[in-house]
Amino acid sequence: MRLAALRRGAANPAAAEAVSLPDILRICRPHLIPGSGAALPSDIAFSALDAPECSGSDSLTFVGSRTPLRVRSTLQAALIIAEAGTEMPAVQGRKDIPILRVRSLHAAMADLLNALEPRFHRPEPRPSGPGNRIATGAVVEGCLEGDVSVGPGAYVGKGSFVGRGSRIEANAVIQDHCRIGRNCVVQSGAVIGCAGFGFFPAPLSEPEMLASGSAAAGTPIPGLAAMPHPAGVEIGDECWIGANAVVAAGVLNPTVLGRGCKLDSHVQIAHNVRLGEDCLLASQSGIAGSTVAGNRLRMGGASSVDGHLRIGDDVSIAACSGVTKDQPDKAIVAGFPARPIKEWRRQQIALKRIEGRGEG
């Protein structure tokens, strides 16, 4: 999420104040490991909160136990907030990035998102274009570029944008701060930009930790807290979102569907997922959070992909399969856990032979 200017109305936005280290230390104070932050340079400043895969030299990013080593080894940032015990490998040719250690990465991230949300950069609202057709009962608070049809009971939230020639069918929901490309179809009952399924153990408050003597351990209290999802969704041109499909909003960066993606009914795309162009996902398939897939992914009905994976270009996943690890370009996989389809077929033949001998 890019951060807007602190000085409202500044003549030169480039001269606007960035978020400073004291801001971060103040917000994250309940979660800091004792002594963390004391030796950090005081002149650290950043203008974006980014996932590690999307971070750059002006980013504050977050690293935890599920952040893949390949990402930790290549990320760039002005400051890293890292969970206790998470190792950051030294990388040749990359200067050391300052690290702030916290007990609960997700709690610190949630507090930062809530505190800085008023400073997130959002596109300026613009008036809708001509030729739009809005049915009775529809609610449109965002912008329709022109020649857009919105069916009865559909909703387009504030700050959202729907491109020219797109069709939003009855009772479809596009939540706030989402962008739909041109000539897209969002079928009835689909939901774009809802909060993702992101929960974490609610940490003890500082007085509770001191009273219980668990300040060092950061023992969580029973119950879960919800992660904010302010980054929305970006959908490219000529995409098709089937009936009752769900595309959840991103946390730090938008959930992205590339140009020409087609989702069948009842498909689930979780928060922070990024799909390339021309992907086809059959009904009841789903992709878990923070997975990145290349172009022309093919997923059969009721197949699934685990979170935090990297899927190459032209990958095909057979129906009812479950992908649990990264897949290279042009992989064709089946089964659970998914493996190369030729290997899966050989195993199925072997099993049938064993079953046949048992029956005899």
C-alpha cells in the first residue's frame, strides 16, 4: 500500500513526509521484543507497506516463518519487521536491511494497517462515463467508466472502478477499492474484495502480560483477531467471474487476476493471490492465500493449491488434485499430494493390480 502525503495539500507530493521509525516504534510498541529497535538508524523512512514479494527500496515489509527462503533471500526494503526466530539470510551484494523484531508478526501488521489506513494512497474519485445502465435496486458508489450494466441488487463500493463495457449481474458485490477491467463479466452472487480468511491469536495486552509474568513469551489469550484487508482487488480486462465465485481482498498489496482470466462458479481466490493472464479455473477449485501463479494456469473441478506457493506458466492441475509445493513451467499434475500425471497414472495402475490380486 502506497502512503499518501502527511502534509495535506502539499504543492509537491514528492516532498511529503514519509512514515518514520518513531511512528513504527510507537505503533508496534506492545509487540516489540525487549531491546528491539534500540540500535536501528534514526533516519529510516519509507513510503509503502508491501508484502516481501512486492517490496522495494522504499518499503516496509514483513517476514515470518512462512515466508519462503527464496523470498527472504531476494527481497529489498527500507525496514523489515520480522517475527522472533525468523532467520534472514545474508545475501552477497545486498546491504544489510534494518530488522525490527516482534513477538507476533500478524498483530504488529494489523496494528500498523489500522493506524496508517487514513494515509493510504487511493486513486482520486472520478465521475462515471456515459451509457451506463443501472437497474432498479442496484447501488453504485464507485465509478463506471461507460457502457457498464449493473443488475438488480448489485453493489459497487466506494473507490471502486469498473471498466468500459463490463457487465455486473444481479446481486453481485464489488466491495470498496477494487478495480475491474474493461469488457469483464461478474455473474450473479459473485463477491469481489471481501475481507480474506485471515485470523491470528489475539495477544495479551501489556498490563495482562505484566500481571501474568508472560511478557517475554507473549502467550496469546484464547480467541482470534481478524487481519485488516484494505488493499482490494485488481482484475484485468476481459475477465469472467462466475456465479457465487469469491475473490478476497489483499492485505498489503491487491489480489490480482491478469487479463483474460476465467473463473467458473463457486471458485475461491484467497487474499494476496496473483494470477497471470488467461488462467482457467473450473468450478469448486480454489487457491489459498499469497500464492503466485503464472500465465495460462488450468485447474480442473474441485482442485486446490496451497498458500505461499509459486506456480509457473502453462501449468495444468487435474480435477480433485491438491497442489502442496511449487510447480515449474508446463507441469501437468494430478492426485493428492499432486505429482506429475505420468507418475500418478503409474501408481493408479499399480494399485488396481494389487486390488485385483487381493480379490483373487
